[in-house]
Amino acid sequence: MRYAMANLDLGLITARRGDLESAVQHGRAALKPKRRSGDLLPRANELRSRLEEHYPREKRVTEFADQLREERRALPPGAG
């Protein structure tokens, strides 16, 4: 979980710096582990929002948003 949260933090930092490629890579890496904490998806959503705000038509951002949506759908009922 620490690895995933660290990747999200790095994703947010690199997004602030304007490094889209690195931000998306960190976001996707954060979603790879199957173990989840309650903070992971809301934090990933924060990264998604920031990326969509700054890069609204970027394909990589759309793909990350789609991946995040699929992660939310895969949650058991009542988990998120």
C-alpha cells in the first residue's frame, strides 16, 4: 500500500510540474497492486481530476480515467 500511495504522490507532483507522461505512469503503477486501502481510489481520483483539468483531450489521461473507473466497478458492493 505504501508503494501505491507513494506512486500517487509522485503522480501528483509530476502533474504539477507538467510532466504528463510521468504522472500517468505513476498513476497506473499505483493501481497495479490488488490490495487496496480506503484512501487509494480517492487519491487516484484526485490525480485524475488534476490531469483532466490540465490535459482534457489527452488520450493517456482518458485511458487512466477509464482504468480508474474500472477499478471502482470492480469493488465489492458497499466498498466504495
